[in-house]
Amino acid sequence: MDKQTITIYDVAREASVSMATVSRVVNGNANVKPATRKKVLDVIEKLDYRPNAVARGLASKKTTTVGVIVPDVTNMYFASLARGIDDVATMYKYNIILTNSDSNSEKEIKVLNTLLSKQVDGIVFMGNEITEKLREEFKRTKTPIVLAGSVDDEGDNPSVNIDYVAAVQEEVKNLIDRGNKRVAFVCGPLDQAINGKYRLKGYKQALKSAGIAYDDKLVFETDDTYKTGTLLQPALMAVNATAAMVTDDELAAGIMNGMSDADVKVPEQFEIITSNDTKLTEMVRPKMSSITQPLYDIGAVSMRLLTKLMNNEPVDEKNVLLPYGLMKRESTK
Amino acid sequence: MDKQTITIYDVAREASVSMATVSRVVNGNANVKPATRKKVLDVIEKLDYRPNAVARGLASKKTTTVGVIVPDVTNMYFASLARGIDDVATMYKYNIILTNSDSNSEKEIKVLNTLLSKQVDGIVFMGNEITEKLREEFKRTKTPIVLAGSVDDEGDNPSVNIDYVAAVQEEVKNLIDRGNKRVAFVCGPLDQAINGKYRLKGYKQALKSAGIAYDDKLVFETDDTYKTGTLLQPALMAVNATAAMVTDDELAAGIMNGMSDADVKVPEQFEIITSNDTKLTEMVRPKMSSITQPLYDIGAVSMRLLTKLMNNEPVDEKNVLLPYGLMKRESTK
DNA sequence: CGGCAATTTGAAAACGTTTTCAATTAAATC
DNA sequence: GATTTAATTGAAAACGTTTTCAAATTGCCG
């Protein structure tokens, strides 16, 4: 009645060899005579034997599974990273356990611990606000953890990112050069280092080199959602902004639609630049100009880095910066 | 040097009880004297003991992990389902191994087997073209499998969907009632049952009850991508269509933008209705009218159904149909 | 054909839990 | 206080692999 599983032992008996030998052929170990290998392979075929990965994991202390912690798969930015991660994971014979944290620190800690209890061989973490508590949990484990599209200068985890400050600085400079005296900076939570420490810094630097005074009325800290974006038009107008550097595509789409709905012409009366270059930028009208990030690659490279860490291979650069670009579309002049 | 793990045995020794007792308190078994429980709990705390889920899985034959097979997480439709799945999985203390199949039958089979070898307790499958080969693999295992947002009338797997034929029929009827004589049906691959057997059926039924002859020049079989959508305008005009029922939101967005770019006014000159009600429908201008599907809920209900199956609880309805709706936005008159 | 090295094999001990079943202890009854 | 019954405990056998180490076999050379 019960799913009668056939074990390595059954194969061994049927092929009249030892379990060890079966294990060897299953794992492609070279030290087995061709004739024996064939005999075993035939029995495996005949019995339709499939190794039990759990038992394997217990005996070998490797699960060929990695954990992926993501704020929300429903967000295109993270979905793209996740896809990159899964693809190279598959390439290296790993599977991923995917968990959504909602950027909630407690959830992150909880899920991190359940991943560790499941003995994942490594973890890819996404999410930018890394609390002291979480950092401690990171340090507690010997399981390698890499940050993907996420920064944390207090900790010392390997990471894969782009140079956020340079990218933002460059784009804001362009905006200023085009005559915008008052450029708004619309971002997600500032306590996330990626916004508060990096992007904001780029924004300030651009201002500074243009000799424009920093005005904190021009920075809008939001929750990164489309909805919030649609509501921002009045506030943006109230501070006489004529352009905005936005840190999230959905947020930017919201702002742009809010502008259009209020009959503010983009880009004629208001320019918008966004940051993540998800496919949304192309779907919206006008199409949004964006900093381009190799999203898929950030995920892919993170996972590749993780494989090295898991195999104790040397890594040349712990904190890799992938190249970014600037894609001009229709939301800028 | 090595991550010196502390085992249940260490706890047992330190608390001077047996492993069995420690196991009991860890698993919340009631048969243990309060005083003993406290003593053990204290030692667990002190030693920072964390149960090894792999060993647990081997001994108990339960991994509290379920597999999720999805064509592509990067697609909002599936991302939403996946999110619903993960949330209720978490609620029931499961984790999900997420794998992308690219709707590739070979990959699906391969990944299904690796999931099974990892001893997942159940599987949620998404993807509509279920080949005979895949169906056989489904039948081979006793591990419960539920189809989420995916149909297969040849097999007998539990599933969660909406009534696609009724939904499409209703929307196409509305289109016709509004005066459209030539309504196009733009869909993904027709060999996917959801398109070829269900939605197309609804389309035909609507035509029939309106006394309009079916014209296969009006059905456009595509690959479901935004890009393809943008290219469809000439073909649609060529057959004198004045409206389209589209089976995918990204595809619909592409068509709409293609129309706009060719100066065909939506909805005045061309009406568009889409099928998945992802948040994209709201982000695009004009906003797209859509069949509304409770995406998150389809995922959530699938997972809930799976938990019942995994616990051998009785299920009242194997093939659940969730309610759909019709959301009028700006792409229809 | 004997001796030695290299190649193949197998026995058995991990791996860290859960679970069964019997033994022990505590509680209840008269 | 002696029995009976119920509640707690522990010993040890799974669970299905990998891995170590020694034994057996094979091949090679002179």
C-alpha cells in the first residue's frame, strides 16, 4: 500500500554487489570496473531506482539546495533576480527554496533560521535594510550568504550590485545639465542603505558639483509602491520640481501616470528617470528612461559566486560591481 | 574548525534525559512532564540547539517542503500565484522549492523528478500543456500534485482555476453586444488546453449565440509575449477586427501600445479585453479592461488544497473553480 | 610463475533524527 | 498500604545514503 520505495540496498542485492559499489556508480565515481558499472546500471534501470536525496543529504552533509530570501517575488525587480539565480542554480545542479520576507526584519530572521535548519548549502539574500540583529544571525552561521542587489557596508558578506552612487549621480547631472534647477529625489525607505547611503549620496554629489544647494523638501521618502506614486503629483508640483530621479520602476510608473492624469506633460513639463529597467519601463507610455541594471545577471552572478563559496574555491572579488547603463526613452527630453 | 553542530544527543546528555524525550519536547508532544520539559528547554536554549531538518526528514519521511513548478516567475501572473502559494505554505510551516520550467516539457519532467528525489511532500504545478509523458510521470508517484491556474482534462489531478469558458464567453458577448462584428481572439499557444479547449470554446460559444460565423482568420495564436503583441496591429487591421479578446496581460499591453503607436485609438477604434488582471492592467494607459481572476487566491487555495491532500484529509471538491469577475477599465467602451 | 603494485570491491560505521515498545514511575482506587 | 492503571521515560531500531579502511582481485614484470 505504502509507496514502496526501492533503496540502494535493493539494487545492491539484485546486482549482487555491495551498497558501496552502487553508491559509486550512482555518483559517477571512476573506481568501478566497466562491467560492474553496466550490471548495476541495468538493475537501476530495471528497478527504476531513484536515490533519496534526503538520505544523501544526511550522509554527505550537502543538500544541493540553496535558500533565497526575497522581499516579494511579485516585484519585477526581484523576480528578475530570482530568475537569474534559479537558472544558474539549475546549471550547477542546485535547487532553490524561495521565501518572501516582505522586507520584514523579523520574518527575515525567522526564515533564515528555518533555511539553516533545512541545511541549505548556501543563501542568496535580497533586501536592503539589514538590521544589527540580522547581521548577527548572518555571522552566526558558517553557511555562505551572498547579497544580491543589496548593500550592507557594516557587514562583510559578499555581494553583487551596480555602482548606485555613480549611476544616480550621472543621471541627476544629466537632468541638471538639461536645465532642471529643481530635481526631486523620490525613493523607497531611506533607512535602506541602498537609498539612504548610496543613491542619495549620488544625488547630493550631482547637486554639489552643479553648485546647487541641497533642499530636503525635494526628497520624497515613500514605500516604493505604484499607488503611492500616483498620489505624488501635487506634492511634487508644490515644491516646484521639474524632474524626478526615482528609485523604483513601479513607483516611477505611478508618478508618471499621476502626472499624465493631472495633465502635466511628461517629459515636456516634468522629466522622470527611474532606476531598475524592468520590462515595465517599456510597457508604459511614455516609455521611461532608466538606469539600466543587468537584473538577471545580478542574480546569476550572485548564484555563481555562491557556488564558489560553497566549494571553497577562491573568489577574486568579494563585492562585485556589475556595469550599469543609462537608457534614454521617452520620459526625458 | 568545522561547523561543530550540536545534536539532539548533546542536549539529551546535558539534560540527563534520553534522546527520545528531547525529541518529544522539540515536537511538542504532550506526554512529557512539565518539569522535564522545562529542563530540556533550558538546555536547548543554553546550547542553542537547532534540529537538523534533513535528519528529521529521513526519520519521519516528511520534509515539510513542497515543490512548485512554474513556467517563469518573471511573469506577473505566475509570480502572483507563487506568492499566494508561499504565503499559505508558510502558514502551514512548509517551504517551497521554486523551479522555472519555461513551459518546456522535458524540463518539467526533469524537474519533477528531482523534486521527487528530494522527497517533497507535495507539488503545485503550473503550466498548461500537459503532455502524455508528463501525465504518466504524474501518475507514477504517490506524492500529491495540484494544478494551479492550469487545466488538464485528460488527467485526474486536483486543480484550482476559474471558469475560463464562461468568463471569455461573457466578455466576448459584451464586445459583440456593443456592436463589434469582428472580434479577434488573441491567445497563447493553442495546444495549451486553457487556450485551445477552454477560452477558445467560450469565444466560439459567444459567437454562436450571437449568430456570427466563426472565422479562423480572427484567431491569432502567439507566444504570449509583450513584444509579439506590439507587432500585431497590422494583422489585426488587415482582418478588419474592431476588438480583441486577449489571453495574457503582457500580450494585451503590447497590442494596445502597438495600436496607440499606429494611431489607432483605444477604445474608440479598437477595444481590448485581457484575461489575467495583473497589476499591469492599471499601469498602462489606457488602463485595460480585464477578466478578473483572484490570482493570489488561486495560489493560496491550491496550496491549501495540497495541505489537505498531504494530510490525507478529505477534500470536498477536487477541482475547484474560484469566482471570476469582469473589470471595466478604459480599453473598452 | 612468483611477487608487488594498482585497481576493485565490501563491511560497517557514520549522519541526526523519529518512533516503537517495553520499562519505570507516579497517581488513583479501595 | 497494596493493587491497578495511567503517565513518563529510555533503549534501540529504523530511515537510505556516503565514506573509510581493509580485503580481495587483477595486472604487470622479470
